[in-house]
Amino acid sequence: INQYVVVKTLGRGAFGKVKLCLNTLDGQLYAVKASGRIMCRDLGCWSGAVPRAAAPARASMDDTSPLAAIMREIAVMKKVDHPHVVRLHEVIDPPGSSYLMMVMEYCEGGCVMETRQQTGLTPLGEDTAREYFRQACLGLDYLHYNNVVHGDLKPENMLVSGSGLLKIADFGSSRFMGGDPTDATKTSCTPAFQSPEEIGHMLVNPFAADLWALACCLFCFVFGRLPFVGSCVVDIYRAILTRPHVFPEEVSCSPALKDLLDRMLHKDPNKRLKLREVGQHEWVTAGGRLPPLQSLQSLGPAGPGGEARPPVIHVTHAEQVNAIDRSSLVSLVRARLKV
């Protein structure tokens, strides 16, 4: 793949496989997601130069299609810049290939844990879980501040860098929200991490749904199992809708942690903790030993000695449909010729 040599397969993310690749120009390792271009031929987007006749079709791309999900992930990742969110290095559109290549920051530690088996996972312990959770809160706060809903938070989408930092990854289900945070449609969240309001087809505040999924992640970190399990998706949905979460007796945890999970896993989204409240909770601050997490929403305008809010990123529909930068081949040629 241009200057990238495949080392091994790392796994599979939303809409594509992920491989570890070596960049022969800078000697660095990157994670490269290969996303299949199903349904793209009819749009005329992926065969080198875009035919003029295909431009209207491309502009009116269905936002619910697999293609739109891939383009959305690229457009979002090109703009985000936070230590707890995976960075996008470049996008490659190989001529004549059936795959689109996204070259991303490589996180050597892999995902925090695999939850496909639902139970029997190795708990992290409260201190490790707290550290990862605090970092996840900071990354999610940055995304929410920028009106980005992740839409598929789970431990598999939380990666650990070589230096031990947790980074939120996989934006195939993400979306930008307008002024009204309530959306009548559900997210594409993995079933076991979906909120009751999503399953019940109620009006959904996707930011609150992200918080529910984050709470499910914390539950997994501490107890080594999902809070709601079942033999099939219908059983899992029934548990989420009708049953309370139960703390496993075989894993001890502090009353403060139970209180946090109880308030984050409230089935009524209007009574669920907000992210800024989570950052102030006594378990998150370890009873005051750690500083509260400062939400970007709480920062004021720039002032003498005061910390200013960073600019809010924005991705337009045009940036989404034009998310692929086809200059990578030109950059490669220039680098090798030292132009």
C-alpha cells in the first residue's frame, strides 16, 4: 500500500479490517483500516477521477449508507485533536482497488478488553478502571464539546497507547448534532451498550446515550462482564429495558463506585448524570485525592490567567462527501524523488 508494508492483522473495526503497517519513509508503525467500498461503483466516487455525471449522486449520498458511515469517520477524524482520541494520519484511495485505506495512530496496547463473550472477563481493578475511565471521560467531553456523538462506545473501541494512555477510536457510527440534541432515531451502538430509550424507540438524546454506553464500559472494566446479558439480542434488549443492573458478588467494589454506576445507568435519560457531573463525582476524584475533571463546557472566554475554550470543530456535508484526499500518491512520489 504505497509506502506502507503490512506487518500483521490487528482486528476489525466498524466497516473494515485493521492492519499494522510499517511506513518505510519514516520508519513508524501505523494502524491501517481497510474499508470495503461496497455500493460505491454506482456513485462513481472510487474509480480515480469522478465522472461529472456522478457528482450529483455523490452530493446526495445517503447519510445512513455504509459509504456515508466511512466518509463520516474520515471527516471527523481529520478534525479531532485530543490526547485521548485516536489521530488520523492520512487517507489513501488506491486506484483500481476495492478498498479505502485510513492510516491512523497505532496504539500498541490494543483495546482495553474484548466483551463479545459477555461474562468471564478479567476485571481491571478499581484503580486501573478509574484511570482509564477518567481518560475516557476527557476524550468524550472533547467530542461532545465539539457536538460529536460517538455512537458506539465500548471497551473494544477504547485503545491503549504505548505510554498507557486510553484513546477513543472507531468513528464509523459517529455523527454531528445541531442545536437540538434530541434525535428521534437510534444510534448504531452495539446492542449490549444501547440505552433503554434507543431500544424503546423513544426520542433519544444521543449525548445521554453515549453516557449510558460509557457506564456500561466502566461496569465491564470493574466487574469483567456486561451489566446486561442474554442468549440473543432480544434477551439483551429485554434486560436493558426491564431489569435493574446487578453488581456481581464475586467482585468487591466501593460504595462510591456503586453510586456512580447507579446514577449513570438510570433508565430515565433525564435523571442520568451529565458528563460534567460525572467528572465531579467522588469516585472519579478518589474521594478528593485526584482533581475533578474539568469539562470544556465549563471554560469561559479568554481572560487574564484564565483558560479559554478551544475553538469548536465543524464538519460540513461537503467535507464529508469529499473526505478522501487523493494527493497521497503525489506526496509519495515527491518524497521518494525528494522534490
